[in-house]
Amino acid sequence: MADVTRRDALRKIAVGGAAAVTAPLWVQTLLSAAEQHAAHYQASVTQAAAWAPKALTPAQNEAVITLAELIIPQTDTAGAAKANVNRFIDAVLADAPAADRQTFLDGLAWLDTQSQRDAGLPFAKASPAHQTAILTALSTNKAPSAAEQRGVDFFKAIKALTITGYYTSEVGMREEMGHDGNMFFMEYKGCTHAAHKG
């Protein structure tokens, strides 16, 4: 499978159809970086002996774990938490332009504010039913108000990053895509980012 084909497939899965056209530029920028440097990010996630977030606070990291697991929950196969998708997202954010990183974090804060307003608890501490209700409302909102747009855009970003992180992880490839260590790509260019060479 050619690199471009793999990247296109991830984009279609992650953002999906019409959403790819409507995703704001900052979401597209984060997703593009995640796709291009997936191998580098996954290596940093799996090789870290003692991992600590670089871009996320502990509370933000907990929220990202919760969100990612709601997007790809554990069933008869491992979910996003077991695949360390939160670590992947943190690595993407750490390398992202400051403005894009802050927009993502503002979206995370928006989600907590909504949860506090409706349930009296931050998103990660709310009940699963409440968490699901918030995400369902965001994913089905076809005409968001100006106040809701931040949440809708944030959900597109977290969903795209979660899916990309999961399906480029060893767990995702093994359990969902049947990768047994014998699959190979016809071409692998590796990460071309200057900071990741060496």
C-alpha cells in the first residue's frame, strides 16, 4: 500500500466524507501532522519507559483518555486507552503550532464548561450517560450556534486524532486490521520532519 493511499484512507476514516470539507484549518493541520509523523509519534509512545505528558496537564490528559475511549471503546478488542492514544495526541499537540495547540485545549476547556454546567462535574468525572449525550449532541449538530461551533470543531479534531492514533498503533493494527507482523508497505519514506531525523 503506497504511503499516499494509506494517508488518504486514514483521512477518510478519521474525518469522514463531508466533514473533511467542513473541518476548520486547525483541525486539518493537526491531522496532517499526525498522519505524516505517525511512525515517529508511535515510537515515542511505545519506547518511553516513564511517560509524562508534554502538552497536556494531568487533568487534560485524563479527559483525553476518557474521550478517546468513548470514541473507540474496548469491546472484544482493545480500545483507545490500551493503545495509548492519549500519548499519541499529546505528542501531536507538543509538536503543533502554538495557536493550533491552544485552539484544541480551548475546545477541551469548552467541553468541561458544558459538562460542569449540565452535570456539575468536569467531563472526565461525569457519568458515561452524560458523556455520551454531550458527544452525540456535538456529532449530530448540523447547524451549531457560534457558541457551539468551538465544541463541534473540537469533537472533529479529537475524533480524527483518536482514529489516526489508534489505527497506526501496534494495538490497532494487530487487533482491528489483522496485522501479524508480516504486513509491509511497498514504500516507506519515514518521517521527513527535520526535528525527527537522525
